[in-house]
Amino acid sequence: MRSFPPGASKAPVKFRMPTAENLVPIRLDIDIDGQRFKDAFTWNPSDPDSEVSNFAKRTVKDLKLPPAFVTQISQSIQTQLAEFHSFEGQDMHIKEKIVPLKIDLRVNNTVIRDQFLWDVSNLESDPEEFARTFCQDMDIGDPEVGPAIAVSIREQLYEIATQSVSSAREARVGKKGRRGSDIVANSKAGNTVDLGKLFGSKGSVIRKRKEWYLYEPIVDILSNEEVGALDAREELNARLKRKLDEKEDSFQTRYSHG
């Protein structure tokens, strides 16, 4: 694990993913006329806009999806990239600290649950390398699991990075309290922990010996029957959510013109 001298990364840095490669996590969940497409991957925000359209066309062609998916895939990716670009150029406070990250995924027949501490101040950290090592250590053969773990890590780090922009704003305007300079706001992964107070200067991934029983990874392989039952349940939940969203949109449209 890489070590940092005391005081490293205490000054604000310009917004970016707090990792070696500035890759943005992208998640798609698109439904058109009852046909659903889900995917998650990373994207280089420096790539030209034309790559988004090319990617959407290739995906639709390779998966034999209806042509209408091209526009929806392109728009979803562009919206997520636009959100990322909206933070660029702004300061974010990343001090020496670690945050707990959690993995709770099902990829095909494989269920993965894990939690560990990640040093957000290490801008050379590598979620993809961590995921590859994890899969090797746990003897996971499905090639789709590693990328899914890396995307999950990046999603949590991305949320922390965007919230760090707010912390930097608070520090600049001199608001009372130490929220801007001493902690990062709560993320999906939980409350942050001050690295300097608990661990000194540590590397990017830490599993505390005295808490190994809490941080032991769990990998389960489901039967095809179990996978089928989970897929059916998820599809039912998705249909119910779509119906509720449609009712809400109809309600808002009706009363916005009233």
C-alpha cells in the first residue's frame, strides 16, 4: 500500500475522480415497450461526443436491440457526463482520510458482499486493479464480476468527490464548524473516518485486523433456479416502479396545466 507524508493532499484540488484514471462510472437502465437494457461501465470524460453515439449504435447492433434504444442510450450517457463536467474546474477538499466502501452486487450467478476502508486522498488508487486482485483471491471465474466491482467502487468515490466540492465551497465562505475541512459528507457507503486520527498515513485500501470479522468478503454462487427467481422479482419491481412513475408524471402534467 502506498504511504503519504503527513499533510499530503490537504489543500483543495480541482475536481476529478480521486483515482489514477479519471474514469466516470456510467449506469444505464432503459425500458422501451417492455424491453429492458441494463449495463454499467466507465467512460473517459475526455473522449469526443461522437464516441457516445458510436457506442450506442454498436451496442444496439451487437445486442440486436430495437433502433429506438440508440437515442435513449446516447441521451443517458450524455446526461451523466454533463453532470460530471458541471463539477470540473471547481475546488474539492480531500484531506488525509479514509471512507468505508461497501460492495453488494449480483452479477449473473455470483453474489458479492464486502466492505473495506479506502483512502480517498490517494489520487493514484486503482479500483480496476483492486477488483482484479479481489477476483483472483476469491477464485471468481466470471469475467463480468471484476468490472462490476470496479464500477461500484467508482460510483461511491464519485459521490464523495462531488460532495467534497460542497465542502470546499463551505470552507471558502468561512462557515462555522469544521464540516468543510475535516469531514466529507455522508455517502451511500456510510460515514467517513478521519485517517490521520485513526491510522496515520496509510495506503488506499485497509482492512483493520481487529475488525476482520466485519470486513470478511462473502461470495455466493446461486443456482439457475435462484437466479431466475431473483430476475423475476427484480422485473416485477421495475414494472411497479414504472407504473408509479407514469402515474406521478400524469398527475403533475394534469395539475401543472390546471
